[in-house]
Amino acid sequence: MARGVASLPALDHPRERPEIVPAPAGPGGIVLVAAGPEIVGGQGTQAHALLDALRRDGLEVAFLPVNPPFPRGLGWLRRRPYARTILNQALYLPSLLRLRRAAVAHVFSAAYWSFLLGPVPAMLAARAFGRRVVLHYHSGEAGDHLARWGILVHPFLRLADVIVVPSPYLQGVFARHGLRVLVIPNVVDTARFRYRDRVPLRPRLLSTRNLEPYYRVDTTLRMFALLRERFPEATLVVAGGGGEEARLRALARDLGERGIRFAGRVEPRQMPALYDGADIFVNASIVDNQPVSVLEAFAAGLPVVTTPTGDIATLVREGQTGLLVPPGDPERMAGAVASLVVDPARARAMARRAREVVERYTWAAVKEAWRAAYREIP
């Protein structure tokens, strides 16, 4: 996310929205405040995974989007950053009145301006209504956010009864600022993904990170150009959208487009098929936390080659559940991918161990921790 720009992400590809269920009439139930499905990313994926899981368990859960639908005829404002934000806030702020009917406000949060525009008003409203506040902070940019934004972040963090983060990495970041948090890992629905051994293992690569600077998809493209020299049949699918798309497409043309396919924005329901069609997952991010994309690769049986950014080094154990390479080093990444292709038995062994690890990131493994967060202050 660009720092210092007070604008919510553009929503250029509307799709079917999840059912938004009003909270119960009296105080009770959970209102989950998060990005709607038009904003594709790990935070939104987690929000809707939890929404579905909580409802399946019989809890009363309402969903309140930080990006409400625009009135008919005003959709064109999505392409005007500041006008978009003004209209979005004009619609979002009144919707927070729904929190008065909740027992718990479960508020998802990223960093920087997104923190001020979405979570802060929700926490203030929930506090005004005397409701319990669970702040669910996801951003891998937390270190910079907490260090540099001072009074624009720390006083508001104290509005939360409990702060939940998905990783020990973020727990350490918050601890350096004297903030106690509860660690509850991200959730992946393994039943959505078909696990299979890759036999034979082919150099069919997949990247599912959005096209933003901190995911360094340019490194992935340069890596692929090197790999293709050794394996001319290699392919790379780049899934995702973002502000870097034009630059990355131009880079692909410069490197030679053979074998590269930009899939664009891919809806969550289409992701399992994308993983199923690939053999190796690659990630070159330089800012990260606990990417859901890596968990999905584990669930689908793809061996993983990634940088160790954020909590990834905890999730991906070198030589055990994947291969780790230094950030910004396409040569090392190409070498790691090649080592899997020429030693498929090793790659299968890593993928099988990763599939065992991902069971720690299912709803069954974390649901009691969430119930505790809703009823207790740790």
C-alpha cells in the first residue's frame, strides 16, 4: 500500500457479494468488520473464511464491509481516488450503527491509512456502544507502521480489548512497543484444495501474489527467464492485479514472454483450480507476514520456493517444508526451483511434510482460540 495516500483500493471488478446478515436485535453475536470480496487479498480471504467457519459452528455473525456498495450510477467514482474515499466513508460511517446490536466487534486491520479509515471508526463506535472489541491485525508492514505513525496508531490500539495477530513474527513486532497480543494463525480450508503428488514434477510455476512493489514479482519474472534457459518447456502463471501490472507486463516482454501468462485477478473460488494446474509455487516478497497463498500451496501439494520474509521462515522450514532463498536474488531462486525439478522425490517429500503442517492452520485447530478471544481478555 502506498504510504501517506488517503485512498481505499480501487474496486474495478465487482462480483457477487456475500450475504450481509444483520446482527441480532439485542446485544449478542459477532459483527465482523472487514474488506468486502471486491478487494482481493489475504485479509479479505481470511475474513470470509472465518465468517463461513463461525456460521457453520452455529454462531450469530454479521458482516459489515469497510467498502460498502456504491449507489447505482456512481460506480465510476471507484476510479477517482479521493472522491472514492469520500463517498466510501460517507456510506461506511453510518453503517457502524449496526455495532450497537452486537456483543463483539471483530475488526480486521491493515496498516497506514487503511488503519485510520476502516478499523479506527469501527473501534470508536463499538466502544461508544459498550461492545467488546477484537482487533485482528494482519499487515507485514506493522514494524514501520507502529514505529513511524506514533499518535496516529498507538492511542487507537488501546481501544481494543484484545489484539489478535496471525504469527509470532507480528507478536514480536507488537511486543517491542509494549503491546500484548494473542496469536491465532491464519485459516485455510484444506477441503477446497485437491492434494496430489506431482508425478512427474514439471517446471510449471505459479505466483499468486498481488502485483505490488513489496511482493517483488519482478524478481519472479527474472528468475523465470533464467530457469527457462535450462528448461525451455517451463511455464509461469502470474495471478493477481495491482499497481505494478503495466510495468511487470513490460518487463515480461523485455525478458521474453514465452511461457509467461498473466492471469489477472482470480476470485477465491477459482484459486483451487489454479493451484491444481501448477507444480511449484514461487514467492519473492520483501514485506510479508503469514501469507495465505503459501498455506494454500501446502494444502494443494505444491513444493514451495520463497523468500523468508516476515513469518515465512517459521512456516517454511528450509529443506523440510520448502526452500528459502534471499530476497532480490533471481539467480538463487532459479537454482532452487531447478533443484526441485531434477530431484522430484525430494520435492514430493517436502510437499508431504508441508501438507501435514497445514493442519495446524485449519478451523478445527484454531476455533477454541477464537472463542476465547471473543469472551476473554488474555
